[in-house]
Amino acid sequence: MEKADVIILGGGLVGSALAVALDTHGLTSIVVDIADPDVILAAGFDGRASAIASAPYRMLSAIGVVDRLVGQGCPIQGIRVSDGLEPGALDFEPGDDANADNRALGHMFENRLLRGALYAAAQAAPGVDLRMKTRAVAVDRGPHGVTVQLDSGATITAPLLIAAEGRNSPTRDAAGIRVARWTYDHAAIVTSLHHERSHENVAFEIFYPQGPFAILPLNDDAKGHRSAIVWSVKRHEAPGMMKLSDRGFLAEAEKKMGGFLGRLGPLGGRSSYPLGFHHAAQIVSDRLALVGDAAHGIHPIAGQGVNVGFRDVATLVEVLVEGKRIGLDLGDPALLARYQRWRSLDTLMVSIATDGLTRLFGIPGKTANAVRRFGLSAVQKMPPLKDRFMAEARGESGEVPKLLQGLMV
């Protein structure tokens, strides 16, 4: 029987980041994932890109992952939020007092690059035992530890089980943890496109009653200036948008963007994802902790999805490292209760805020449009309120774990 400090079910972005972060603090893990690395690391597997906020970026830097991504991320130097193409936008940019490391509000990475760097870091970590193309067929969370039977025939054991399997986590469901969930009448169409003018490292979030339209800066390539697009459309419209010719799709995108980036094209590959919300009633159970989408899933309206998962990682690592340091069982209910308390308010507030924004900006009509523009203009003129929004977007609100500050625990 093979032992580790923790067993992590799920080796995606959040699960692999957790394993690497634990390894840098001397804790061992066995990571079990059903995926085939050759498939998930292939160039065409996932066309999405993620905006990594500045605090999670500091964590990835502290655990050595950013070293594997040098030159591959595009710094976000500003964010512009508007209601349609009307005047009255809200601009976020670093203050003059920000040091060189803090000048960026975040960094845009293509998911395939981020996944590749995390996978390579996990493979290289001496304390990470990565079991890909492997499935857990039986899990026993007993009073003295967790035992997992794998389809490879191996039996592994640890004091704590961590579910990082994504929004449809079978481990969470088997534990009987209730989940509040609903679906939005939206699908996200994700692609990348080239454009004539530079984005100048600014991200744009343009709200329309049909759904938000996000333009996220990517590094230039041989074909010129480039951005990622996350386009929320009514769910029934998504199949038609996916079938449009590239020329037709770019013409529709041009209408949404108002031409401020000039001529558009060529267009990258398109993907479509249904949008929904879910929030676990609790993120711990007996010898079990949930991280990432296993615990919560939100609308991509504020680009916080993977960042909330990385905040889970930083918090759980700090709780476990400090528990190990004083000789506690890593499955101790007191440790898990601390993780639950620390994360529950933050995740609930982010979930409520993103859901509220989705509904607020989805209200049609001139009156609602005027109220929204007034609200954006008011926040623009109130620096303390802007700073509060900025801190939340950066992942720096509340009690910030050490890893999110770029410090080891």
C-alpha cells in the first residue's frame, strides 16, 4: 500500500497547482486523473485562455510555475468596462504607486500553455506522484485515514482526500454534499482573433442585454495583434454562431466591438460552452476537502473562475502546512473547519457578485441602460470604491494567504 500526505483526485489546472504548491512545502501527494496527457496537452484540445489575477500569479511564481511560462503570458495593464458602446465606461489601471512587479492587473495565458507548465512542474516535483490515465474505483474515508483503490490495481492511502475533479465531481456527490445550482440561458463562444490595431494590453468587458462580450489581450504572433474573445450569447443562438463562416462571424464581432481595434481577422478555432452556476453548501467533510470547480462554479463575466480555484489552493496549502508543522493529522476536523471558514465568505461573495452582474446587465431597456451607465460613472469618480473592486479582481481582498502574497508559508 502506497502512502502520501494527501490524495488529489483531478490533475487539471487547480489540482496540479495544489500538488506543486504542497511539494514546495515538503508535503507529498498522489494525483489521480483519468485524462491522457497526449490529448490534454495537444495544441487543439482547449482553445480557451485564462486571465490570471495578480495574486494567483504571485503564487504561481512562488512555486516555480511562472519560470516555465516566461514570455508566454500577456500582461493586462488596464480593464475597461462599458454598457454597450455607450459613453460612461469604468476604467481600472494600476496606481502610480504600484511597483514594477505590481504594474499588471493580471496576465493572460492560453490554457494549453498554462496546463503544459503545471503538468511539467508536477512531473518534476519529487513529492508529486502523478497517475494519469488512472481512475479511482473505490474510496473509503475511515476514522483513521483514506484508502483509494485504483483501476490499475494499486491501493493508495493518505490522511486527507482532496477533490479537484471539476464541476461534476463524483467525490463531492458521493459525500452527500448539497450543491445549489442553476443554468443561465447563455452559452459562451470562445475564440481568438487578430486585429489591425494594438490592444495596448487592455482588457475590455462590454455588456449587452444578450450577454457580455469580453476582449482579452494575448501576445502578438507572426500574424500580428491578437486577442481572446469570450462572447456570451443566448443558448439557442450558439449553434448558429458556431456554424457561421469565419467571415460572417468576424462581421458579427465587428458590430459588437464598434471597430476600435480596426479590421478583424484571421479568426482562430471556435468552441462553445454552456454557462451555469453552482456552489457547494460546504467544502469539507470527513477527511475530504473540495477545491476549484468541485466547490464552486461561476459565470465567466468577471474572469474569476480559475482564480477562485487558485485562492482555494493557497488557503488549503497554508492550513495543511501549518497543521503538519504542529503535528496534527492532516484530516483533523479542526484543520478542515479552518479551511471552510477562510474560504466560505470569499467564494460566496464572488459567486453572488458575478451572478448579480449577470442579471443586472441582462435587463433590457433604456431606463436600465441609463441606470447602469450612471453606476459605472459614479464608481469611476469614487477612488476608494474603485480600489475595492480592484482588490477583489486582483485576489487581494480579505485575509490573504501567504502564497497569494508571493511568500512561502
